Amino acid sequence: MEHVKNIFNTRGLPSLTLAKSRAKSGVSDRVCRSALSRLMSYWKDYTRPALMSLACEAVGGDPKLTEEISASLILLAAGIDIHDDIIDKSLVKDYGETVLGARGPEITLLVGDMLFVKGLTAIASSLVSRGFPDNKIKTILALVEKLFLELSDAEAGELRLRRRTDITPRSYLRLTRLKAADVEAYLKIGSILGGGSTVETEALGRYGRSLGMIVILRDDLSDLLDFEEELPHRIEYEHLPLPILYAVKNSEYEKKIVSLLHKSKIREEDAEKLLKITHEAGGLVSYEKLMKRLVYTCRRELNRLPPSEARSTLRDVVDVTAPPPLSDLEF
């Protein structure tokens, strides 16, 4: 775990530093500048730029080629995140107040718009200034466009999932796959910048999509286990974690689960009971089987690349990202 974390911090730091330096550039309004400073003070996304760097190196490229592009994508990701906070009404996260909590929806919306414009223009200018051929520039910009469209589709779909128990796991996983588009894009762009073949680029893309799903679904489990804050918030404002969606399809337990979910206020003891019922109904078993399939896909796709230290690190990333065996949980 520490080995991978150190690699991520080292490889992601240059892009993160560059993104932070660009965030407030050209913004004169005092309140907006303050909101951007606040956002960048807690924005610690080393992971995605590090993955792009590793993908570039894994196909034989120079990882430094990825730093400016991933810095631009960090600005885009930050814009997406704070717009997502507006939709989910996330006023506080584990690092404290969000921009939404501190400045309200109007400023948060404007700051998100600024980050989108900055990120998109920076990507184009970076690619041109580096002298990449037109076909590579078009391919990368098309990947960024596809990434945005898929994330927007996923967000729109999630709005229709709130407080619903009739969502099939298959429908939920389709949205999860869309939400993992950004990780796929980072890996594919890294490969393209490094001169990877079509086979290598597509393999890294499939690896990235599966890894992104693992990250998202790992959070589902973490939220399910957080009886005090995250699970009640998910039930009231967002969508149900995947293990509950699996469990509610068990007709023997459906009524028990629905009665808990429809309470006006989910107390800690209710959340704990919900976890126990989810386990008894087989929701956690189905969840764990899915995660194992995603891990297998990641490893299979990496085997399409030539052996290298970067490939080994990407494999380590999967191992530390996947949740621990659920047999370790106590019920």
C-alpha cells in the first residue's frame, strides 16, 4: 500500500502543482479566487495523473509528456466534482466544508464553469505547443469529449435512482461503468502520448474502465459500513449502494429492507440492521463476486503489455484498490 501511495504522490505531484498554479490565473473576482483557493487547498488527486504517467511509461514513452495534459484534466475533474456537490447537496466531506458548504451554490456553479473553460483550453494549447500530430490531438480531444458525455449521462441517470429500491443491479452497473470513463480516458491518453499501439491503448483503456469501477464500488462498501454519516446521506440524497440493490432482489428480505429505507430518519441502529440484512440476503456475496471479476479483467488486460516496472506497478494498483475479503467483516 505505502509503495503504491509513494509512487502516486511522486508521479502525480508535478501535475497537481501545475493545476493549482493555473486555477486562479485570470480570475479577478475576490470571492471566486477565494473559493478556488479553498478548493485547491484540499484537492489531492495524485491518482489519475499518476495513472496516465504509468500508462505512458508502460508502452515505452516518456512519462513527463503527460504532466501538462493531466494538469489540465485535474482542472476539469475539479469542476465536475464541485458541480456534483451541488447535485448531491454535499456541504461537508471528510476534509471539512466543501466550496458549496462555504460559499453556496451560486459561487460553486461559477467556479465549476471557470475550471471547465480553463481545463479545456489548457488541453488544446498543451497538445499544440508540444507539436503532437493532428491525428493524435483529434483522438485525445475526442476521448475528453466522450469522457464528459459519459459522466453527464451517468449523473443524469443517478438522479433517477434516488430513494428507489426497484433499480436492478444491472442498471446500476451500467451507470457505474459510465462514471468510470475518466479513469479509462487517463490510461488511453497516457498510452497515446507514449506512442502505444492500438492493442496496447485499448488494453489500457479496458484496464482503466474496470479499475474505475472498482474504485467507485469500493466506496459503495465503505458507505454501507458508515452507519453515522455516509449511509444515511446516501439513502436520503443519493442512490443505494450496490450490495443493498443485490439484497433487495431477494424476495425473502425485500419487505424488511424497504421498510427500513422508507423511515423518515435513518438512525445508526437502523443502518446497522440494514447491513446485517444485506449480508443475510446475499448482497455482499454478489458484490464480492463482481469485484473479483473486475480484478481479473484488470490483470488480463495488463498481460497484453510487455513486461515492465510500470506494468507491475499498475498491477499493484489493482491489488491495493480492491476491497479486502468480506469474510473479514463481523456481523
